[in-house]
Amino acid sequence: MLNELLKDYNPKHSRYQISNYIIALNGRTTYGQYKQVLRELFPRVNNITQAIAEINIIEQEIEIAKEPSFENFGNKYKIEKIKQDRKHVQLKQQKDHLRIQLNEFKEFYSIALQLKDKLGELTEERKEELEKEYWVTTFKERIALELACNGMVSQHTLETILAMPERTEIFVHIKELTNGGNKGFSYLESLSTGGCQPNNLLSDEEAIDLVKNNEVNLLEG
């Protein structure tokens, strides 16, 4: 029965969670989502590389331990047998870890390609423009959320806005949302929802080759 229950356990993020919460909620704008998906890709590239290395090491250790020179008798043999069993457990754990990391990597990579296609070439000037757009959008949404929940904009948010060169634009936004009543909910309802959906996913072999060749770094260009 335990095995049947554990079959339903899935430690990886769901596709719904990846698209709508990890990427869309944290990213907000297209550029913000692109930066977020790269943040998710980077550690998974390292995790995949490390998992492959660990699997190779453990497999070699298991193979070496099979040689006759490692066979012993009595308590020493029992200890070696326990160590072998432990190596097999570690091997399974690393393979499970690699599978999870590959599945998530493939989905994040697919989304990254879509967002990169929307953004086009990212010069330093273009990145700066998109960065400003991200922060203005972020604070407009925060203001609407605070108005909807609390009926007013918090002191902390106003102090942060004062440090922004675009503060005049944001103050106009506040007036628009408060003139003639609280329009925080209306603004939030008008926002587009959801993020890119992964498609045309790589196979595990293609993903591993991509990571090994380090081609994933091309996304940052």
C-alpha cells in the first residue's frame, strides 16, 4: 500500500505552478518573466551537471567493488556488502534527482525560448528600458493591491516610489485609482493573467546534451 501511495507523490513543480506562479506572478512583465525563468534555469543547469557527475562516480564505485580483490569474509565482508547496498540506494536517489531536475529544466527552457523570441535582441539600452518598465508595472500593481486590501497606499510603498525617477507617472496612477472612489479592484481585474505554457519540450537526452555543451548560456545574450 505504501508503494501505491508514493506513486502519487510528485516532488517537481506542476506546469500550472511554473507558468502562473513561479514565472508570471514573480515576473509581471515579459522581461521580468524572462529574468525569472533564467533564475530558475541557472541552478538546474548546475544541479543536472552535478547529478550526472555523482551518478558516474557511484556507478564506478559499484563496479570497482565487484572485483574479486574487494571480496572479504566474516564481518568485513558484511560491512562491504552494506556499503554496496548503500551505494545502490544513493545511485537511485541521484537518478531520481536528475529526472526531477531534467523535467523542470525542460519546461523552464521552453518558456525561456518563447519569452526570448518576444523580446528579441537585448542590448544594454533595451535592458535598461525594460527594467524601468518592470519596476513601474510592479509598483502600479502593488498600489492597486494595497488600495483593494487596505484602502490606502502604505508609507513604505510611497517612500520607495519617491526614489524612482518615474514617480510622477506613478503618482498620476494613484490619483486615477483614488479619484471618485477606490478603483484598486477594477485595476487588478483588468490585468492579464497567466504565463507562457511550455511546449515542444526537449527529450532527456537533448536536455543533457544542451547542458553538457553549455549552450544554455546563449539565452542571456
